Amino acid sequence: MSAAVRDAAPDYVVHLAAIAFPGHAQAADIYRVNLTGSLVLLQALADARRGQDGILLPSSATVYANAGASLLTEDSVVAPPNHYAVSKLAMEHMARLFSAALPMIIVRPFNYTGPGQREPYLVPKIVRHFAERAPFIELGNVDVERDFLDVRTVVDAYRRLLEAPQARGRMFNLCSQRGTTVRGILRDLEAITGHTMEIRVNPQFVRAGEPQRIVGSSHSLRGVIGELHAIPLTTTLRDMLA
């Protein structure tokens, strides 16, 4: 990693390398990549004094506890429900040890999807079933409520954060402030495609301790970069179908 940092000589760093699927079978892999891998990168950057114009570290909104009817803020209670979420929260705490040497921005993105995302992620799975006009689909809890953004909106927000000097040393939720259920996504795709299919609940897809609602407040983020360049979820779904 030290050699890679020397060769690249980066002014900015966006650290997207991770095991990002919470259902990954090997917990040790998650910590090795998400926590230890991040440590190795930050140490190499600090030793080489690189990334001095900005380092963006995505964490995850999965670190939060169930919010009920409220919007989650950066100060909301954290209660990571799985190894993935624990690894991300641990990464945040570890990264702060480098705050004197590195200009870091920590972001907690909520759910996002878009063209190019692949299975086993949920939305691509649903889109494929509609594209293939499948007679049924097996899912977990279709009434959980999540906050979805288009990946293109997320990338734009990352760039704007790196360009904002006042973002250094802070943490931001990246979210739409709107909740959407899995059932709502199914209904949107039914309306787009004219196809309906049977929904079968598979107990293997129901995660233990899964929060019912994860919807965030983007107030702090908008205070730094302005309004998000939002893409409607129906547009995202149409683009994924195409």
C-alpha cells in the first residue's frame, strides 16, 4: 500500500474499497477489509503526507439504531446490527486517530442503487425479475422502509464534499429524507412494466434484528454543499430496466 500511495501521489482520496454486502458469509473478511484495510491505507497516506487536499471515507447508515418515525441525524443513537455495520463504525473511530495528520470527511450513505449495480443486492434482483417477467420472486421483509438515492447523486455529492473546505474533519449523512418500502419498489416496477408477480417471503432472506425503518436527515450535508442533485427513484428503476 505504501508503494501504491507513492506511485499514485494522490492529492484527493475516495476510499470505496470494502466488502459492502452485509450478508457476506465470512465475518473475518469483513473486518480484515473494512477495518484493517482502511487502517493500512490511512497509515500509508499519513506516512507519505498524501491526500492532503481531502480524503473521503464512506461509512454506512446501517450503524444507526431503529429510528421509528423520526429522521436519523449524525447524532442519533448507533446500534450496529451485524458485522458489516460494526466494521464500519469501528472504521470511523479508527480513522479519527488520524485526524491531526489527514483532512478526512466521513460520510454515512443510506441505501443507493442504479444502473450497473449487480445482485445479490436487492433492487437489481427485483429489476431482473421484472425484466424477465418472472412469475414469482422470493424476498424477505417487503415492508421495511429505507432511504434510497441514485448512485449518480451519491457520486456528485462525494465530489462536492471534496471541493468544500468546510467539510474537512466532519461527518455527514447522505440521504434523501424520504422512506420507500420494498413493497413500494415492487409497485413502481409493476406500473413501469405492466407485469405483476407473486411475492413469496423466504425466511432465509429475513435478517435477524433488521431495523424496520432507516431514513435520514441530510440537513448538515445540505448546509455545506447545497441541495442534492436528486434523481427520482422511478427514473432510476427505468434506467436499470434499460
